[in-house]
Amino acid sequence: MTIPAIDLQAQYKSIKNDIDAALKNVITNAHFVGGKEIGLLEEKIASLTNTKYAVALNSGTDALYLALLALEISKDDEVITSPFTFFATAEVICLLGAKPVFVDINPQTFNIDETQIEKAITKRTKAIMPVHMFGLPANMSAIRNIAKQHEIPIVEDACQAIAATYKGKPVGGLGTIGCFSFYPTKNLGAWGDGGMITTNNTKIATTIRMLRNHGSKRKYFNDRVGISSRLDTLQAAVLLAKLPHLNKWTKRRQSLAHYFNRVLKGVLGISTPFVDNKSEHVYNQYTIRLPANKRDKIQAVLKQNGIASIIYYPIPLHIIPALAYLGYDKEDFPEALKASQEVLSLPLYPELKESQIDFIAALLKQHVYSLTHYDV
Ligand SMILES: *Cc1c(COP(=O)(O)O)cnc(C)c1O
């Protein structure tokens, strides 16, 4: 048996007719940039996230970058975020000349530890960027209270969490700006790169619309310096064809995650993802913890048995080489460091079968137990 980390071919087979027709339509119309599909997708994402505006962009990274640029974050400003996330979250802060100020994570949720945010705030703090890690919303009530009290905007990195909810409200509309990615492995994936911002703020939406198009409202009459970050129409067509299936796919991810939780329950040495009754986790990743000194051996055993698993993320950002200049010490964020040594994301996608989970779980039980007890 081989079990990939994600099965995009199976997904395509299940919706082939819809996608093929949508693409053919774009090709026939030959309106490859800014076609009607873009506006339609923006409307649907705004509605999904319960926000007034959505602006389609070239990637999730650009969404984060333009969100900060629209908030006029620049040199010597500080942005508070998590050290346990994909590099892009911190990278965009640095690209603007600002400084990422990390706050350690809650070991259960993998999300920023809201109880430690306040002490990281200074006069220079210009934004808080929670990341809804693996698809589980951060503690937004607490973060919103802190942000409100200090009058600091919140930029949600919701790249892994489309359709996740916190206290019944969708992510992307819980802060000042929400950022999404349509990278192919995300829960709603394009056939290449894509991204989106969501907001209820008219000025921010208008600014980001300009910034994505070289800072111009009217062609060749540029008002400010922006970038080129439009979503192309073919990608919008793919996303529109997939969107009606998102809810069903999310439910299937949740059901498989719960199945995994049940079959791994009580296995010594394994901890399964935190189940938060305030939130709907959308399981972009199903991430377990293993004893740090066994994790890589277990991953090798899975690989020998045809099972793909991935370490998201092996190096926390406070010690990643590109950010060494920030001068953080390895021990500054012990929970992020520990997570990077213990996590393993197992295959989880809507087309996965329960029997495959049984197979993965049986291997884990056999090997985690023997490695833990007899140290082979
Ligand atoms: C995927 C991802 C991004 C970047 O999105 P791209 O579309 O790949 O640029 C940013 N942050 C997080 C947490 C992500 O998972």
C-alpha cells in the first residue's frame, strides 16, 4: 500500500467535468487577467468569511505582504507573531524592514500563546499576526481584547484555515485583515499559486486593490508604489469549480481526523491534535506529537511502508538561518522548539479511506510502543 501526503489526482477525477468546463470557458473568452471569475470568486470568499470585501491576489505570501503594506508597516516597526509557522509569515515582516517579535506557542494548540502577547507589546508594535496553525483557530477572543486595548490591528494568517470557525464565526473576519492561500495543498487549492485578503475595512480593501496592480486605480496613472499580484482567471475558474465542494471536503477531513483520534487514543508516546470546543478545526494537517528521540525513526518506518508524512516545521523561525540577524537564542521559545522536534503530520485528505488510517495506526502502535519501551 502506498499512501501519499495528499492525492490531487483523485480529487481531480471526482470533479473533472466541472473543472474542465470552467477552464475551457476561460480559454474561449481569452480574458486571462481580471476576467469575470475574479469578481465572482471575491464575492464568494467574502461571503464564506462573513466579510464585506475580498481581494484576489497571486499568493498567500502576497496577501500577508500587502496586508502589512496597507497598514503602512515599515522600517523599525514591530509585528508580533508565532515562531512556529511557515517562513512566509515572518518573511513579509522583514521584507518591509520591520521586525518580527516572536511569542511562544501554546503546546496544545500550536498557536500563539495569547497569555504572553501583552508583555511583547512596545510603542513600536504595529500589528499582531496570529496564525491559525494546521487549521485550528488561535484564541481570537483574547487576542482581540489585547489588540483593542492597545489599538493594534490584527492580521490573521488564515492560509491553512479556510472555513474554520471560532465561536461560530469564520476566520478571516476576526481581525482587521484575513489572509488566505490557494496553494495546491491548502484545503481550497488552485492549480498553481493564489491568495486572497478579506476585510470589513473599505479603505484597506481599496488600498490592497490598488497595491496588487502597481498602485494604480486607473491604468498608467500610478498613485503609489505597489506590486504585480493579480490572481489569474484560470486559477479563479479552478477555485470556483472547487468551492461548492469545500464544505463536504472539510466535513470529511474532520470525520477522518476524529477517526484517527479514536484509533490512536491511549497509545503511549503519541499525542493527537487538541480538540477545542470553541472552534471548528479544518485539519489542513493532522499533526501528532511523538517523543523527540523517536520521531525521525517513526517517520522512516512509515516511509518504508509506503506512507508519506511531513514535518511541519523542522526549524522554528527564531533560529532559522535567514533570521539569525534578529539575535534570538534557541531557548527563547522552548515550546516552539519542542514542537519542531516532536511533530509529524500524517496523511489526511478527503479521499483518504478509514482502512488506510487503520493501516497507519497499526504501524504507529507497533513501532512507537516498541521504540519507547525497548529502545530499539
Ligand atoms: C501556505 C502558507 C503561507 C503562504 O502561502 P503561499 O500561497 O504559499 O504563498 C503563509 N502562511 C502559512 C501559515 C501557510 O501555511
